[in-house]
Amino acid sequence: MRGPAKAATQPVTAVPRHSWWQRLHHQLMPDYNRKAAAYWWVMVVAGAAVLLHCAIHITSLPPTAWWQIALGTALAMLAGLLPVRIPRSTNSFTAGEVFIFLLLLLYGAEAAALASALEALVGASRTSKRWTSRIASPAMATLAMFTTGSLLHLGLTAAHASGWTSELLTLFGTILFALAYFMVNTLLVTLVPRLKRNDPLNLGVFFESFGWLGIAYAGNASVAAFLFLNVKQSGVVVVVAAAPIIAILLTTGHFFFRREEAAESVKKANEAKLEQAARHVLELEVSEQRFHSAFTHASIGMALVSFNGSIRQTNRSLTTLLGLPEHALDSLTLSSFTAKSSMGTLQAELDRVRAAHQDSRSVELLCLHRDGSDVWVSINASYFTESVSGEPCFILQMQDISARRRAESELHHIAFHDGLTGLPNRLRFHEHLTAAIVNAKSASGTQDFGVLFLDMDRFKLINDSMGHSAGDVFLNTVAQRIAAVVRPNDVVARLGGDEFAVLARDAGGNSGLTQLAERLQQVLRAPMQIDGVEITSSASIGITMSSIGYHSPEEVLRDADIAMYKAKAGGKARHALFDVSLHAEVANRLKLESDLRRALLDGELSVHYQPLFDIRKGHLVGFEALARWIHPTLGPISPVLFIPVAEESGSVVQLTDFVLQQACRQLRCWQQQDAAFADLTMHVNIAGNDLAKANFVQRVTHALVNSGLRAEHLTIELTENILMERLEAAMETLNQLHDLGVRLSVDDFGTGYSSLSHLSTLPIDSLKIDRSFVVNLSPGSKESAVIQAIVLLGHSLGKKVVAEGIETGEQLKLLRELGCDIAQGYLLSRPLKQDAVAAFLDDQRRGIVYGATANVIEFPKRTTA
């Protein structure tokens, strides 16, 4: 029985919806915290309840009392519209409390509470726009009036019951009530902002802030008590008669207080002006003293100079700056310490300051020290009038900037010179080259120029084998030798790494530049001692001339670089002149790079296989995979051409993966055709960039797994030079391949710089003799001796020896006699297409035996279809 399905996703949290109550609360009191909001609602609800009680009570009074209560309430509300501001205070009061207190004495706390609520509503509406204040203020006034008024009536009733019926008792009782009402009402109102801010109640601040209002309330209570006593004797008409009198008194007080405020303001303004004038005089005196003190004791040099250049006064810092005794410059002129080369600049700036009556810009000038050395100063000049004489002059401020100028000079040298050799760097060389181009293109320019671009041929090998410190010594030696050969007006620069450039002015045409290049090659070929080791090097030099018509230094260096690569491709240690046709070669090479990338994507490349034979037994042992490219328009492209292009353009990784995958898959297919082919091997060449990739072992593993080929049937071939140049970085990769079971072979052995110590420790399985030794192989030749040494070395280290490039039977016979293990070459078989290999294997399957006579081994000769 199936259980209930579990939810596949997390539950979605519902978005809370606010009730009408919460929305109302947010609209009324967005800045209220929980305590303030609770207090507000308690006050409003309690006030509303008391107000309802008061209204019910008033309806029980006689109708004649209603209009009297209404009249008193209206007068209180009207008075609330006309507040009187207390002098020297931010508080104000109204006369409405007079009528409210009168209603309290006449009709009780209920009538007074109703009137105070309406009067508070008028006052809150006048002073605040917030509904919270307009609602809470009447409620709090109701509570305060009802509470304190009820206490007043209880007190007076108790006093009358005891026989205390004095009018004075009524007066003082009303005043005490008014003060209590003021304190309670004020306390209720001020609690709201304090609760919002979480501030404690400070009674001292409370009484200090509202003292005047308490006195005003006491005065209103006194007036109300007198009116009450008169009403008892003369009737309500006394209130009607007293209202205009109260209004006149309030109006008079209002204007009186305003006049007092105006008079006080005028008095304060006059006092402020007098105080400001006195302060200004004092500041002038202090400023005069401060100026003289600052002038005398300033840490920078200062001088007062008249318009004619004579010096009136100097401070100690200026004479110290110039190495002179104190006051030595007084009554002299500016020219006495300013260098002639700077006087024109200084005078022009002083004339500008005098004409415009403004401060000068900062001007850097050269001054003369007493000992004859140069002192660089930054001078600021200002228009100045002395307070004593009233005659205008200049005030100069001079700051020593010699250290900064020296630092700038050093930084300028660092920015434009190579830190190792001290030669101009690429940026500085660009400047010289730009000037040479401009001069050559100008109408009067008759000076041609040439540029030689030098690249040291063996610097990387020296740097890697002997260390960077030895490389630095080598570069310094090269820089010194180049500088010693060129002419004085030529410019030698180090462009970076092991690249140098020479700008030869008045080059003397191609012949002059060629002679200079030959002298450079001669001096650079001379051996040099570095750390006790004799080093021999050479340079490939590219040359270009201004006659080509250059417009920018980048164009010149580009063409010189192209010519240098032409020299390096020609065998290094030589020079080459640039010509326009080289641009076409570069363009063709760039197109070839693009076509090669496309060919790798479109499957235009293929793999051919050259057989390898056991040189003693005469049977097939494996193949070497060789990449081939048939261009759609150019036809077959030689691997000698497109493989370097792949290495330089970064496409060699895709090329290697293509050959590796094809070769492994095809060999596994041939192995499965017949048990006799189960141990055939496949040799695949890799480039230096492949070896430098961290994922190369994974790429080889991927090819083996995809094809099902066993690791020991794959041999990776590396050229000797690549292996030695990248030895340290390659060791981990080689060990991982060896642990995987892949065989490793050193290709082109005998042409590089292998050391026996490295060769004995490397996980190498075989050595492949370079074809250059096989081509010229003959009995008793030097090549024969070299091959014999390689065979002995390989066998002593437990490694097989492979010979390639075999084209004659005599070469094959000699290699067999010298002890080589495996052979390949056109004599034995040319590289075969994939379908031709199938026919070749059929011959093997039919049992064709490759016999041997006493002198010659006979192999079938098969060429590609």
C-alpha cells in the first residue's frame, strides 16, 4: 500500500496581511513605540469615558445652567485662539483657563472638564497638525481637570461642612487647584515624547521649563475666584461685564510684552555691535602681533620686498636656507640670491601680482646657496600693505624643494631607464624614435636612421640552468658590449627580457647598418665568464631603415621584430634586413593560423602512420603517428610549417589531442584484427606547450580509456631541447605518465644539451637518434662514432635506441652493426595513410618473412597510395 506522497518543495511562507486596526495605527502614529502607543490609547479611552460621564451629568442640570456653561465654554475657546507669549521664554498662555476655572466653581468638575476639553482641542488644532495630538490633548485635559477639579470641590465641601466659609479659603483653594491642574495636565502631555524616546522624567527640568506657565495659571485662578465671589453676590451679569475687561487686559499685556521684546532685541543688537567693534580692534592688535611673530619664527623663508626689488626685511629661515648670516639680505635685491635663469620668471609673476592685487601662483625657482650649490625653492608672492608705513609691497614665501626636485629627477630616470642595465627603456626609446621619425619626415630633415632589434639566442637556457642572478649578469654584460660598439650619437635600449634595440642615426644606408650588425654579432659571440663558467651566446638581429617611410615608433619596432624572427628562423646567430615582402609573409602566416583553427574544427587534418621495425629480427613493432594537412586551396601543408604555427598560435593542444585520440583508437583497432598485432605500439610526438599543461596526464588517460588501448602500448616522444628547457616543470608530469604505464622517448637525441645526470634519473624508455647523424652515416665517420656512443649510453642505462631517417641499405647495415634496436625511414616504409596500413598489415598476416643475408636485411618497400 502506497503511503502519502511527500512534498517536493519547501512550504511557501504566506505574506502577512495587515488588519484595518494595524493600518490605522501606522497612519496615526508611525513614530510611536509600543509603550508610547499603549499610553496614548489609555489616555484617549479614559478621557473619552470621563467626557461622556461629564456630558450625561450636565444634561441633568437645569436648562438655565446649560446656556451659562455654553457661554463660558465659548469664551474659553475664543480665548484659546489668542495666546500671550511670555517674555524671554518660548512658552505662552491664554485667558481661557479663567472661564474654565469659573465654570468649575459654579457648576462643578464636569462642566470644567467639558470646557477644558474643547479649549484644548482649539489649542492643539492651532499648534499641531498631527491627529494624535489633536485627539490626545483634549482627552488628557479632561482627565486632569476632572481629577483635580473633583478634589477641589471635595476639599471646599469638607471645609464648608466644618464651618470654614471664608472667601479667602476659596481664593487660595482655587490657586492650589490651578497649580495642581497645570502640573497634572503638563505631566500627562510630556510623558508621550519621553516614552517615544525612552527618556526618564526629570522634575528639575520640568519645573524649569514650565515655571512661568504655572504662575500664569495661578493668576487665572485668582481672577476666576474673584469672578465667582462677585457672581454669588451680583449674578452672572458680572461675567458678561468682566469679559471685555479681561480681553482689554490681555491685549494690553500682549502689546506690552511685544514692546518689551522689541526693546530687548534692540538693546541686545547694540550690545552685540559694541562687543563686535571691541573684538575687532582687539583682533587687529592680536593679528598684528601674530603676523610679526609668524613672520619672524616661520619655518619657511619669508621676505618683504618693495616693488623695485629691494629687500626690506627677511626672517631667520630664509637666511638659513641660503646659508647666510642673519639679516645679511636686508637692503639688498632679489637678484642677489636668485639665479639669472629664474629672474625673468620671478619678475613676470611679481608684475602680475602687482597689477591684479592678488596672490601669485606657486613658482619654482633656482636660487644660489652661499657655498655655490643650487637650491630649488617654491615661491608664493602676495600683495601686502604694512600697517605702519602704509606703503604697499610684496611678501614672499619661499620653501625649500631641493629634495623633491632630486627625487623627481631620480623618478624620471627610473621611469625612462631599465633598472637592471641602466639603459633607456622601451618608453624612452619610443621618444627617441619618435624624434628621429619627425626629423626624417621634415622638409629640412636629411638625417636617415636605422633600427636594429636584437634577441639573445640562448638566454632562456642560461637563465634556467644557472639561475636568475647569472641571467642578470649576462644581460648586463651584453648591454655593456652593445654600448661599447655603437657610436656616441646612437641610442641603445633594453626593451624587456633579452631584447635590445639600437637606434642608429646617420645610419649610412643598408651597408652601414649591416656592418654595425656584424660588429655586434662578433662582440656578442665572444665568450664571457659568469660565476666561473665560460658562456658563449649569440644574437639574432632584425634591421629596418627609415627609407621605408614610417609614421610611428610602433611601426618601426614591428618591422624590425619581423626581420629578427626571419633571422632566427634562418638558423639564429645572424641578421636579416626587413623588406616589404615580409609583410606578406606575416599576413600569410596569420591566415595560416586562422585556417589551421578552422581545419581542426572541420576535420581537414588526418593522421599518417610510419612503421617502426625491429632492426635485428626484421618484424614490425609499431607506428609513429604523423599529422597531415591538405589545405582546400593550397594543397598539402608541410608539418615543418604548420606545427610551429600551431605552437605559436596556441592551437597545438587541440592538434595533439586530435592526433592522440586518432592514433590510440586506430592502433587498438589494428591490434584486435589479429593476435600477432596485439603488442604493436604507437609513438606520438608532443610539443613543449603540451608538457607545460597541468592536465596533460588527464588528456592522455582520456585517450587511452576512450580507445581501450593499454598504457604500455603508447609511447610519448619529446624533443631533447624541449625536455631540457622545461625539465623542472616537466618532472612531475613525466613521473605521472611513467606511473600510468606510458612509455617515454627522447626525440632528436644528440642535438640538445642533455646532461648525463639528468638522463640517468629521467623515467625515459628509449632514445631516438636525430636523423642528421643517420643521413651522413658511413664507416669510420664522426657520425658513426656519435651513434655508437649513443647506443652504448642508452644500453648502459637500460634504454632502447631508435634510428630514424634511414634511406639506404648501407645505413641500415651500419646501424645494425652499431647495435641500434629499432629503425624507421623511407628505405623501410614511407608514412602510410590509414587505409594503406590495412594492406600493409595484410602482408604481415600472410606470413611474408623478412629474411636477412650476412650483410643486408631485406625489408619490403611500400609507399603510400
